[in-house]
Amino acid sequence: MNCRISDKPLYKFMDFGDMPLGNGFLNEKDFNSEHFYKMSIGFCPESKMVQLLEQPDASRMFHDHYAFFTGSSNKMSHHFQKHASSIHNNYLCTNDASIIEIGCNDGTFLEYFSKNNIKHLGVDPSENVVEHARSKGVICHCDFFSTKSSCVIEEIHGKADVITAANVICHIPDFLDVLSAANKLLKRDGVFIFEEPYLGDVVQKVSYDQFYDEHVYMFSALSVNYAANQCGLELINVEHLETHGGSMRYNLAKKSARPIEQSVSNCIHNELNIGLDKIETFQKFNNNCEISKQKLMEILDSLKSKSIPVVGYAATSKSTTVTQYCGITSDHMNYICDTTPIKQGKFSPGAHIPIKSYQFYKENLPDYALLFAWNHRDEIMVKEKEFTQQNGKWIQYVPSVSIA
Ligand code: DWN
């Protein structure tokens, strides 16, 4: 696995110990053969990249029973429709215009282009989500995106005006290869637009749960700019987004093909101000995570000692990091409820807490719910008015530990 964008050493600043797969929901019979890897995070002072030091093999994470479906959040579906329409209006006005999406998942984003008869191609390595996308009329190629697969992609589709990705690029270890492949597949003035959870938000909100096997990188404008420059691309625009607890949308173009907008230098200036270029910032982040963990466990241990039932709300990939890092077990939490059928009836990775359907939760409202899907808080608070009205309490840990 090549997951280095500079040949300078990485400084480890956080060690999570043994970690199961974030989306490795499993059956009881598989408890003994569950896969664990050593999860730790490092910072490269040269490229300013923050990343996992080790990542499990891709085939363990992305396969024909991948558990995450983009359409599981109404708000995210709406976000992608808006994004699709904006890309259409800004970049895809000619008759021969075309778009490629890396990591198209269940087709939530590309469905717009399919419906509007715009030439498109989704690329994704997980056959089950690709099937879902195809059922919506989305044209897909089932494979990992790389310079190797770019030859086949070019044969099928040709070069594109726009290449997009959302919450995908930070999953791919060979970032430089992805950038090179994108550069190769872009038309001369094409743009590569991707959005990912943002390092600045992770540090400021102490959202350590954004680190898990699939997220090999936690990008900043500093690190993306560094990598893009090595592959004939440059960062021309950035836009901060509220999605997934704070994300950044990066727009890249071939060198000198498009003007570099003010947002890039503004963002980099802000990143230097908040210290995203310094190891000390991440050492402090590590301390803040330890404090957050202690506070959360004080609450959960206290409820456990009084035998007060707690339910986890949403079996997110992030919840795996939280349960494993904090030491949350099925003694603290009766079950985790989740709307995704493929997760229901299984057990959470590592902690082996049962996953139950949303229906089950609605019929057995608990006293306390730990909000694992804190990044969808607004959507969930609207949906869960009944729980709050019945005096149900939310336990939260991002941006700070609280009971409300
Ligand atoms: O990058 C990634 C992000 C975009 O999605 C992937 N590596 C995997 C996944 O991460 P996640 O699982 O932490 O994503 P979410 O969107 O925070 O959580 C999705 C899960 O939450 C699904 O299993 C559905 C569930 N959920 C729920 O049960 N009720 C979600 C919502 C909004 C709800 O109301």
C-alpha cells in the first residue's frame, strides 16, 4: 500500500490500539475470526498531511456487502441534488458535456444526471451499492479508481469536464495516483471537485471518531494543495460545508488552466492561524480526545451502575471508533438502532453490541440515547421530537460531552 505523499517521516501523535473495521458489522458466529488492525495517526511536517499509519487491505473494507448507503440520510440526498444541479449549471452546459463520479455508491448524486440525460459514469468497487445505482438508471463501472483503471474508464466514457467525489478520496491510500488518474481523465479545462471531512473541524470539535479504517487521510487545504502540485494539478477554490460535521469541498484544475480564487489563500491563512501545520496542535488534540473519552465514560459508567438503559442512535462507522477507543460495551448499551437493513440483526464491530431496527427503537423508546450520528443532528432532532417530548435524554460527545 502506498499512502505517502512525501518521503519525509510521519510523526505519530495518537494511538488507538487494536481497532476492528468501522463497517465490519458481524454475526455471532464470526466473533472469533473478527479482523483487527493497529490504528494510529501521524502528521507529516513536510506535506502537512494527517493520516493513518496503517490501513487494512481495501478488499476487507469495500466489497459486495458494503454496509453504507449514501441515501440513508434525507439531508445528504438533498445536499447532493443541490450540488448536482449547481455542477450542471456551471460546467455541463454543452451537448457533449460529461461527468465521472469516483465512489458513486448507490447513485444518490449521479441519478440527477441520468434523469437529465447527461453523459455520466459512476465508478465504485462495491458491487452491491453499484447494483443499487444501476437500478436508478445510473451507468456504472465496478472497480477501484486508479491510473490502472483509468484506461478502461477512458475507453468506456472518454475524458470528462467534471470529475467528482464525495467522502471517497480520503478512503484511497494512493492519493497521488488518484490525482494523476483524475488529471489524465480531465478535459483541458476540466475540474476535479471532491468534498471530505475537514481536519480543521476534527481538531476544533475533537471529533476523533472521524478516524477509522476507511478514512486513511484527514485533508486540509494545505495538504491537498501540496499533493495536487505534485500531479500537474492545482487547488483553485475551496468551500467549507456543514455536512458530515464539517467538510471542505476542494476544486482542482490542471496547472494554469483556470484562475486560483481568493478562497484558497484565505483558507490556508486560516489553517496556519489554527496551527494545522504544527505537530503540537495534534498532540494537544490527542489530550483533548482523552478528556472527552473520560467525560463520556463517567456518564455511561454512572448510568450503568444505576442500571439505566442506554441505546446507541445510529450504527455509524464512527461509532466503532468511539466504542473501541472509550471501552463502551454491551454492559453500557442495550443495543444500537439503525435504519440500514444490512446492519440490522448483526452486532457492532469490536464491542458486539446488537444492532436493532429503527422500528424496534420507536416501539421501545429508551431513557437515554447516545447520538452516534451527531453529524446528522439537525435531521435527527426533527425526526425524534417524540423521544425528547417523552423526556428522553440525548448523550452527545461532539463538539463536547453533554446530556440534553
Ligand atoms: O465516509 C463515509 C461516510 C460518508 O459515510 C464512509 N466511510 C462511511 C459512512 O460513515 P458513517 O457510517 O459514519 O456515516 P453517517 O452518515 O454518519 O451514518 C450513517 C448511518 O447512520 C447509517 O447506518 C444510517 C444511520 N442513520 C440512522 O440510523 N438514522 C442515519 C440517520 C441520518 C438516521 O436518522
